Amino acid sequence: MWRCDIPDSNGVQQSIYIYLGTPTTEANEDPPEFTLTCQSKGGPVTEVVWRRTAEGNTVTVEEDSNHTTSQIIVDTSSNTVYNNTLRVRGRETTVTYRCTVSNNRHEYV
């Protein structure tokens, strides 16, 4: 079971629960994967940092075999819109991921 906490359009925290199935101990079975997306728009150019909190410790997510990031431009009409994604692979319990988007004017988590 995965839980994703996100604010709705009014800023009220909402939880989404995803059931991935029964965990298995089979060594040859691929671990579960999921993708988180945070959207950003505007300018000037932004920096995107993903952070992971588990057991009270927060660290910056580094690219490895269990974590990959990407950024896709989805609209360039008036304000550039980016979909910033984090793909997570593996079994974890009680982990919180946060996306921080910042530039020289603002920071948004």
C-alpha cells in the first residue's frame, strides 16, 4: 500500500492510497515501480530537487537503479510548463517524497 499526500486546489492536504498487491519474497520478481510528478511553470529557469524522508532522515534523492528523474516541457504558449517526474523502484515503508522547485525569485515544495 502506497500513500501519496498532496494539497488540493484549496491547499487542503489530501491522501491518495494505491494498493500494489501482496508483497513477495521471490528473488526473481521485479520490484514495484511508481512515478511521482510535480508540475512547474513560468520563469526564470527553475531547479528541481527531489527529497526523500524515511525514519526522520531527509536526504536529496540521487539518480540510481531505484530512482530516476526527468523533466518534460508540456506547454510553451505563455508560461513554460514542465512535468518533473521521479520514478521510484523498490519496496519501501513509511517514506515521504517532496519535490522542491526554485529559481532566483521563489521556492515551492
